[in-house]
Amino acid sequence: MNELAEPAPPPSLWEIFLEFLLIGAISFGGGIVAYQKILLTEKRRWLNDDEFMACLAISQTMPGLNAVNIAVLTGDRLRGVLGAILAALGLLIPGVTFVLVMGILYLQNTDHHLANLLLAGVAAAATGLLSAITYRLGHRQFNHFKSLLIVLASFYLMSIMSLSLPMVLLIMVPISLLLFRPKA
Amino acid sequence: MVSVLIHLVLTFGLLSLLAVGGGTAVLAEMQEVLHQQFQIPPDRFLEVYSVGQLAPGPNMTMVVIFGFQLAGMVGALLVGLAFFLPSSVLCFWIGRFWNYIGETPWRRAVQNALEPISIGLMCSGVYAVGKSALDGPLTIALAMTAFTGVLFTRVNPVYVILGLGSLGAAIKYWQPGLL
């Protein structure tokens, strides 16, 4: 909060779009939020650390991808509705273009034995990656009885009982809110 | 055709609002719904998911491929909007609302309550993907190597995935009977 420097003038819509487009194009392998933090608080100083952390907290609480939510929130903070739309579009356009091109090539090419083998290998490796990410995000939860119970119950209802996701949330959210309610 | 589009928009719009803690939380549900209601088999789901892993930016942009496959470019556009717009609009308004009321103990409580649920759902995502991806010793070995590599080194995950994916493809191609 104690920024000595003059607050920078708000960036143009074009600048916002371009900076998020750049992140969307170069952030391979996840960790997009880290790229966003560097852009917003270091490279361009559009937000200070506190403002960024506040956006991150809301992004994590709300449904949707954290990186997209951060783009929406910071775009809005900088330039209102249009800023939010352009930041989110910039972030998503490179990836969407990539998957569409790859998807079309893949669906049109009938003889793709090698591509299938590659994707099968990628899927196997991605399972390991996803487990690692889940473990990294979740290992603190595994040490607390209350949290671990919620983790296991959610997994059980979803994967073993095969309930639909709305049903799982309808059951688990009230229970979890009750367990984690603020202490009066 | 129009009914397919409406069905797609409703399906992905709902998934958007249910994605607590991010896209991985809805992977299991997405695979199930696409299989049951749109006749996309789990192994096709897995291929599209793998394409997403190689894409820049958020991996979940891969959802537009399902839209494209079921209803062409219009389908891709609508699925993209349906999956990214509802949660974004909600976050936008909550973000503005938050500036008025500031930080309350309840925001932290909601985040704390949703976190373990989303971890549980991520485990379901791993389970759903793993059930079709891990079909033998080779794929299990690849997954375990990726897990260790990502957890204990600072290599960019995309290299881990591309490297192990190519290695797996090479082994299967030249030594199909090996593992």
C-alpha cells in the first residue's frame, strides 16, 4: 500500500489485451497465475501485491479457472468491463487457436497411428502431472482430519458412488461450510 | 442441430458454474456427461484432454474441440463461450461487490470450505483420466516418472509431458510387444 512512486496512468485497452495475449501464448505447462503476478505487479506495476492477492483470493473462491478469473478481475480494475473482456480474451485466444488447429488436423486425418501413440503417452504422463499438482495443492489438506474427511467424501461420492457433480456439491458444500464456518 | 447446440451450451454452462477450484474439478463430470449424453467415448475424451495439455495458456481451452467435433465452428464458439462466460460474469460481479463490503470472515470460510471439496474432485479427475490412460506397465511407468519429475524437479511440466509422451510413443512404435 505504501507505494512511493506515482500511480501509473491506467493502461490502454490495447495494452491490456496484448499483455494477456502474450501470457496466453507463452505460458506452457500451467502456472499461469505466476506469469500474471509477474506481469501485473512487476513488469507493468498495474497492481500492488495486496491488490493482486485480493484478486487471487476472490478467483480461488469463485468457480471457473483461476487464471481466467484473475484476468477478469484485474481487467475490470484497470479499465472496467471492456478491460475484463479483453484480458480474458487475450488469455484464451492463443490456446483456443492451438487446440482448434490441432483438433481439426486430428479429426480430419484418418491415418494417425503415430499421433494416437503420442497422445496415449501424453495422457499417461498428464495423469502423473495431474496427480503431482493435486498432491502439491492438497497435501496440507491431507494432514487435517476435518479437511481430509471432506476430500475423501467428495472423491467417494463422485468417483465411487458415481453421483453427478451438482449432487456432490449439493451434499458437500453445506457440510463443509458448517465445518469451516467462522468462529463467532 | 439446434437442439445439439442448446444441449451443448447448457451442459458446458453448468460445468462452468460448477468448476469450484478450477477446471480439473469438473473433468470427471465432463467425461461422464460427454459419454452418456453426447456419445463421446472416454478414450476420445482422453485424446482431446491430451491435446489440451500441449496447448499454451489454460489447458481447459480443449473443451472447444468437443464443440467442434459435435457441431463445427459454431459448436466450438458456443462451447467456448458457455464454458468461460458464466463463471467469468459471476466472478466479475462478485469482484465488484467485494470492493464495497471488503474482506469478511465468511470469504475466508467459503474458500476454506471449498478447498478440500475441490481437492477431492481433482482426485476424481485424476481417477477418471487415469482409469483410461493407464492401461499397462508402460503407461503406469510414464505416469510415475511424470509425477516424480514434476514434484521433485523444477523442469517445466510441458517438457516432462512432451518428453515422456514421445518416449512412450517411440517404445510402442518400435517395440509394440515390449510392455
